[in-house]
Amino acid sequence: MDREIEKRKASGIVDYVALALTTFGVGYIPGAPGTYGSLVGLGIYLFIGMHLAEAAERGLSVGTNVSHIVSFHFALVAIVLCGFVLLGIWASSRTTSIFGTDDPHEAVVDEVMGQIVTFLFIPFMTDWRLILAGFLLFRLFDIWKPYPIDDLQQLPKGLCICGDDLVAGVYAGICLSIIYALISM
């Protein structure tokens, strides 16, 4: 949507924390801040997954059940996602007036969330083809915005910024899970 609103200066630690959470530092890089934000989300997902894979190897050596490890992985990623959603909506709402627009390009926390949502639809793996497919599918749906994604940009403040990317992540995740199912046959 990108409607201009009254702009204010950041003041106090809460505003600066909100700016840091909203931009992850990459929102200010010229070019394609949404793509950079998606890469941050992908990096967070891979970081969690790789550390859990290492923990899984240790757990299996002491007799932990594989299903417990898989369940823990999904639970941890879901908890991280919920944290990002709650903090991201709050931070995005707070920073709209600092950026002076209702959907600032610098805000990339929504891309981080959407990218993580995309990978919740498949088991963790490091197959670079599926990771690339998930990244590209999310970017496709985030840019294309098929129904009802575009309509979600009518929501207020942080919900406007984050809602469309969360649904784009669901669409991309569904497509990615179909690809995963087809290549797993």
C-alpha cells in the first residue's frame, strides 16, 4: 500500500529496539531489502536446523528416539516463529511512524517470518535444491501477492506489514511440500 503517514524521530531505547527488530540491519541496504530479509530468515532456519542436527547426532548416540528429535526441531522452529510474529508485529507497528509510511521498505521482519513459515512444511534437510526452491517460492508469492495476500495490506500497521508475508509463506510452504512429496516418491 505504502501510504505516507506523519513521520517522527526515534526516541528512546524502545524505538531503537523496534527498529533493530524490524530491519535486522539489512533493511537499509539499497537494492532488494525484501530479498535480503528473506536471506536472514533462511539463515535463521538453517542455523537452528544445523545445530539441531548436531544435537540429534549426540542424542541418537545416547539412545534418544528419532521422533523426539524431529518433534523438538519443529517445536523449536515454531516457537522461534511465534516470537518473531509477536515481536515483529509490535516492532513494525511502532516503526511505521518513524519511517513515515504504513509499509516501509526498510522493514524486513515480515520477510524473515514468511521465509521461516515456508520451511515449516517440510522436514529439515540441507538439500540445497529444496532450500533454493523454498527461497524462490516465497519470493515469488511475496512479490506476486495472489488473493488474498494483497488484500491483507489493508490491515492496520504491523498486521499490514506482516500479514501478507505470513500468508505468502503458507502458499510457498504448500508448494514446497508438494515438491518434496513428488521427489520423495
